[in-house]
Amino acid sequence: MAQLSEIDLQVMWNRLIAVVEEQAQTLLRTAFSPIVREAGDLSAGVFDRQGNMLAQAVTGTPGHVNSMAESVKHFIREFPVETMKQGDIYITNDPWMGTGHLNDFVLTTPAFHKSKLVGLFSCTSHL
């Protein structure tokens, strides 16, 4: 594998942050919950196939980040990446699976490139 230059890495990092920030801003703009719209009680992130967080949005509540990451790992344990399909959406509000409390919902969707799962997007919001 070829080494990437520092410039290439910075461009890719900025793009990754822009993607999750757009994810969070979309959730903020379209939320029905005033707690999400007005207080920004949400989080958004992108994860690798093993459930490691690659990037998180600046918009949102930092407290959701760890619980969202735990939920993603729970989804991967319950639904191995080899079984995930395009169009799948995993959702939970179970505090023991990582949401923190019943009013927080985590949604996770697998992301595919050329029919191969390359990562997962996840978001948390307070309803």
C-alpha cells in the first residue's frame, strides 16, 4: 500500500469531518423533538467495520458519543457485519445496550461501496 502524504491525510480527514457534521446538521434541521432542534441533544459519527469510531460531528452533545459507540458495538455483536445488507437500519433505546437512558435513541446504518460494507454511520438523539 502506498504511503499517503500529510496533505492527502488532511484532505481526507477534513472530508470525513464534513460528512459527519452534515449528518448532524441534517438531524438537527429535520428533528421533530425540540430538545434536539433547540438544545442540540444529538450525536453523529462514522465507524469502521469493527465498530471503532473514525470521526464524530462537532455539533451535538459530547455525552452521547461514548453511548453511541457502545450501541454500534452491540449492533455488530447482534448482527455481524457479514449479515448486514443495504437498506438495513438498526435502532435501540435500551440503556443496557449503550443509549444511557430510554429517551435516547441510537440509529445505525451500514454503508456500502460497490456492494461491500465499508463502515457504519450512527446517530443518537433525545426524543
